[in-house]
Amino acid sequence: MHTSVDPSAPTPDRYRAFAEVESRGMSTTYEAWALGAADDPATLRLIDELPPAKRQPNLVFAAARFQGVPAGPYSLFREWLHAHWVEVRATALTHATQTNEAARCALHLPVLARLQGPLALLEVGASAGLCLYPDRYSYRYTGHPQLDPVDGPSEVVLDCEASAAVPIPELLPDVVWRAGIDLNPLDVRRPDDLAWLDALIWPEHDDRRARLQAAARIAAADPPHIVAGDLNERLAGLAAEAPSDATLVVFHTAVLAYLDEAARAEFVGTVRGLPGHWVSVEGRTIVPGIAVREDSARDGTQFVLALDGEQLAWAQPHGRALRWVANP
């Protein structure tokens, strides 16, 4: 579990780790805010008013952005946060980090294309379900021509820096059923839900903001079936609803870190007992039972992409890059 999302870690440590491990090189704004908060007793006192699980930097910063804080140096963020803490606190208490990055489909696609179709997709931690549409997006992998849906180029084009060994498919998968589970499903047809998804995108990532809006239009035109509830309580029942003549694929990205070890082990036991396949994209120490390849070229932010518990690649968490380590 990343220190930043560990409820048992001291708040200063959570913010310092978020700055140094997760934000560095990805968001200068969040790096500055997190470092500033980690060394600011007055700001830490505010944050510590929240329950431990709600003190996560990504959640507090997204809540502030949802309420209108502008990007800028820590000094301006601090002044704004202290003046608007009541609103930020209320937002953090009623929301969760539900980043729904459609670009993660570029990580899943080479795996899905290896599976016998048609496919029935079931995403755990689905948020608004934007990753349930891999067949509706266009893809540009390094050194390969653009890959489009059968009905032509999509308004969502996913760029991914892929190593030479990544098995890029020639066709997109045939998806005949798509469903998901989330503690608090979001619906992109609701303005507040879409605004929350936008607030979860880091300040400098304008390309992700544009992609969110385009992917939301696709999802709104054909809304996914997402059930509310605990993943361990709902998984088997929802999986049983998948068409019997389709290949079930249960997948998740950056979800299991929010569970304790017992809940993770329960999930792995359940998913291994289901028919079909299991695709995971999680931190290297998160999924029980996966033999992770030690790799000096990997940095600390990369996730493990695995199929049925076997590592296939290292993945940039937001879908920007994929480096294959298994046999193509």
C-alpha cells in the first residue's frame, strides 16, 4: 500500500510520500502542495479533523479543486484552503478517489486481444465505467498505425508509449456485455459526478481533462451497468449475470490498494474461482500471489499488469506507457 493511502501512517508522512513518490515528475502543483502541507502544522490540524481514510492527499486536493481552488503555489493554496475548509471538509467526507482514466484501456487492450471472444467485461472499482469501452476508443501505440473501432475513428484517441515486445492487436475486441462494481457508482450524465471526475484529474493534465469529456459522451450514449456495493460481496453475483456464451473478463486498476490484506486475499480467492479471465493493474506489492519480476529499469511508480495472476508487463498507472516483460 502506498504510504499516501495508508490510514495508519502519520499525516505528514502521507503528504511527503505523495509529493516525493507519486507527484514528482507528474504534477509540480501537487508536489508543492503536498510538501507544503507536510511541514505546516496549521494545515495538518485541519486535515486531521477528517477520519484517517479521508486524509489522503489526492482526495483532499481533489475536494479543494471541486470547490474552486486555483492552481498555484502552496502559499496561495494554504490561504484558500483555510478560508474554505468547511466546504472542502464536507466534500472530502462525501466523496472518494474514483479516478476514471479511459487511457488505461491502452494497458488492457493487448491483454484483451489475446483472449477468445466475444468478451463480457466486469470492472471492479468501475467509478463511472469509462474503462468498460475499449472497443469504442482509438489507439496509437509507438511504432504502430492508429487502431480504430469497426465503425471508424473515435473522438477518444489513446496514445501509449509501448515497448517493442508489446503484442499490439490488429483489431479491437468484440465486447458484448459490460458491467462494473463500485462503492459509489458515478454517472457522467449527472453534472456533479462529471465535475468530480474532472476535479480528480491533476492540474497540469489538460489532455486527460479533454479525454474525460470525450469518453463521457461515449458512456452517456450507452450507459454501463454498474452496481453499488462492496466488491467482495457483489463480485460473484454480478459475474453470474454475464452471458454464458461470452468470455468473462474481470479487471481492475489501482483498486486493491484501498483494501486491507484480508479483503485482498478474499477477492483473489473469489476471482480465481470464477470462469474466464482476470486482468489486474496494481502496485507491485498489492496483489497476493503474483510473482513480480525484479527490474532495474522500473521506477517506483509503475504498476504490474497481470493476466490470471501472471505478470505480463510494467505499466504507467494512467496508461501513458507499457513495457512488456512476458513472451509476446
